[in-house]
Amino acid sequence: MGKVRKNSIKNRIYNYTKDKYYFNIQDLRYYLEQKSIKYTDENLKKSLYRMNKDKVIYDAGRGWYSIIKEEFDLDKRPVKKIINLIDADFPFLEFSCWSTEQLKAYFHHLPSQFVMFIFSEKEFLESLRDRLENYNYDTFINPLKTEAEKFVHFKNQTIILRPSITSREPRDKHFAKIEKIIVDLYVESNKINLIDGEEYKKVTSNIFHNFRINLADMLEYAERRGIKDKIMSFVH
């Protein structure tokens, strides 16, 4: 970080952040005020900017920072084929896709079967299902827990179709980003018993502790799904 004065705002920030994987500027302000440390907003923002530029901390979305250098790199290969198929048949369709196979490196207990999720406009889900079944994919529209029991009987990868939640979901074209997947995984774990709570904690902990994601985007999407507080508890 270079030489800094012991009582400088930059050093105070460094001491606050050095043992935190993520932090936001509001929590930092609260910390400084609790410690009776005088600062100005301008000085605080300049210090954060310099620390970011010096690669002491890294950007993690609007108002969020991290000490983790390496960004999360999501493996797109498990969903690339299906995305290309849908895009060829429905070139103007808005949709996003992800698979539990993309997270297999982060599971403690590897699932016996991977499940793929496609989110799209509600009125197109039946057309999507019909087309995917023509390609011999086992496809379900909005299944509940009772229907999820059927998945284990299929040899092919199961595809679940869900209506899109918001047009502002974190995605890269049709590829869902990790910020969306973490939120969706929580919802699906409760909706269809996809994985249990302890396994979810292990998956998210492995990701949060080792790679940097955009927390602002993830929490905004979680808020739209009505589970921001629950996702926030995993961040903490």
C-alpha cells in the first residue's frame, strides 16, 4: 500500500478492510463514526479511489469493495449448446440460461444429476418446451416440489423453464451471470429442493471467499426476487 501516516484516513480504511472479503461504503462510514474518526466525504472517496487504483481494494459494484483480486470466471460451456439452439430457433427471444453444472467445482457433495434453468417471457414457455422436447430434452414449466421428484427418473439433463423475473437481471447476452445464479440457486433450493441449506452455504462460501463478484448487482436482483435480506446474511 506504500507509506501512509498511522492515523491517516487511508490507514484507518486499510485496518478496517484487511480482514473483510467485502464491505460497502455505508458500513465503512458507520465504523469511522463509531471510532470517532473525523473525515470528509471527499477525503473518504479520494482514499477509496487511490486504494482501488493501487490495487489494495477492488470494485465490487456500486458502493461495494473487496480485498479479493480475482474476479469470478463462470464456465459457459455447459449451457452454450442449448443457448445456440434456442437462439437459432427464436432469434428475437429474450431469455437467460444457467446450469448447476457450471457450479460443480464449488459443491461439497456433487449432485447426481445437473439441472438447467431457462428464464424467458411467460407466454413463450410452452413454445420453448415443445421445441426443446423435439431435441429430446426433458423439460418442465414452472415445476413445484412434487414434480421435482420426477427428475431423478430421467437420463437426460433436466431443463426447467421459469418466467423472467426482471429485464435487469445480471446476464451476458443469454448467459446468466454468477450474481443471478447465486440468487436463483437459493430460490430453487427452497422451491424444488435442489440442494439443502448447508450445501448452499458451502457453495456460496467457496465463491465469496475465493473470487470477487458484483455484490451490488446480486443484491439488486435479490431485492427484485424478494430475498435480499436472506442473501445479505450469506454475504455477512
